[in-house]
Amino acid sequence: MRYFITGFAVIVCLVIATAGFRGSLTRNRPIEIFPDMDRQARVRPQAPNLFDEDFGAGDGRGSRLPVAGTVVRGAPIDNSPVNTGRKEGADEWVKVNPLEVNQKTLKRGQERYNIYCAPCHGKAGDGNGITSQYNLVAADLHQHRLVQIEDGYLFDVLKNGYNLTTNSVGIASYRMPAYDSKMNNEDLWHVISYVRALQFSQLPEVKKEGE
């Protein structure tokens, strides 16, 4: 009986020592009986590829680009102005949004703008978004050059990014990222319509002669 009590006490102590402190903070790694492949070599998102020399494309990126010549399912593939921002069969930008602009599309553009554009350019489009508090400069969308620029050019900037730079390890990136993977082409045009509405709201009123 004495050995039974002693053995039982030892078992209770072991159980408390291993499972009795669940939820408490510790710097020690947890005991994993079945790790289920949680600890394995992998490339983290947006991190350099450590195996680039042997298996990569030589550009140092862990996130891979689509295979050349492939098209994502559902992606637009024709050269219409809605997909390229250019006049069909030419290199010129389309001057005006090719999609219909109404209250519904403006509301959609405002929603997308506030999600993706306002953090940098500000809700008023004046370049005073929250990122300006961290010395990140964004364009004032009310400057004369951007008010006069073609809608097709703005579409291309939104879709493909702007201001290409290269960091210290040679990885190329855009200071303004491309939103092609975040918004479809219709939403990109809706954002442009809303940007135009913001610009129009700040234009000086032109009075007719005699008023």
C-alpha cells in the first residue's frame, strides 16, 4: 500500500508538472508529442529565398511570379481599354473612364479608395494619410498634373504600380504597389471615378461673366 501511495503521488506530480500550467506564459518551447509537420523548412511570405541559387530564378525573391505564358483563371486577356487603359490598337492613354459612372459606381470606388488608397493619400486625396506620420511621402492627388492627366494613365498606375526602386540586396519593388491582385479592373476604374470626384470637389468655382 505504501508503494502504491508513493507511485500515485509521483504520477500526480508529473501530471501537474506537464499539464497543470496550461495558459501560463513561458519562454520555453512547448512539448509537442505529435508536431504534425509544424516545424519544417519553408520560405516565409515576402522573405528572401535561401535556396535561390539552386532552385530559384536568381532574383532572390521567395514569392514566385506566375510562370511565363500562363493566364490566371478568369483574368482578362484582350487588349480593350477597360483592361489596359490604352486606346485599342494604340499606345495612347484613354482620356475618359470607359465605364459608366453613376452613384453606385462612385460609392464602390469610395469604398475601395478608403481601403487601399486613403492610408497613404488621405481620405481627401491631399497626401496626408496616416503613413505621413512615419515620413512616408504620398502624392497630392489635387496637384495640377494629376488633375489634367488621362484616366488611362491613372488606371495603369493603380494596376501596375509606380516608382520602381531597388533595395540593398537587389530586389526590385514599387514605392506605390500594384493593386492588380487586390482589385479587379472594374473596381480600379471605379476608384479613378472617385478620385476625379475628389479633385472636382476642390476645383475653384469658375464664375460666368456678369455674375
